[in-house]
Amino acid sequence: MAHKFEIYKDKAGEFRVRFKYNSEVIFSTEGYSSKASAKNAIESIKKNGPDAPTDDTTSA
């Protein structure tokens, strides 16, 4: 599979989610205290992401 979500624990012991495409990390989330919260973040991204607008702050 070329893309996937990954749940992992950071050095502080918090759960984080990263999205990988062809083994490259595209983004990662803030830390969560529980794995369930990390899973909820994934579901929120899947649900709300497709319709999210692009905010280009580089435009004058």
C-alpha cells in the first residue's frame, strides 16, 4: 500500500498519528494521552479532510 496512517508513541509517551505516502511522512498530529484519541483523530481526518479548503497564506 502506498499510503497509510500510523499510530506510534513519542519519546514523552504520548500517542501520535502520522500519515505516510510511499514511506515518506506527509504529516503528523499533536500528542494524545490515549490510543483511542489518536484513533479518533484518524477518523476525523478521514471524515473532514476531503472537503477541507486550502488556505494559501503566501498570497499577497
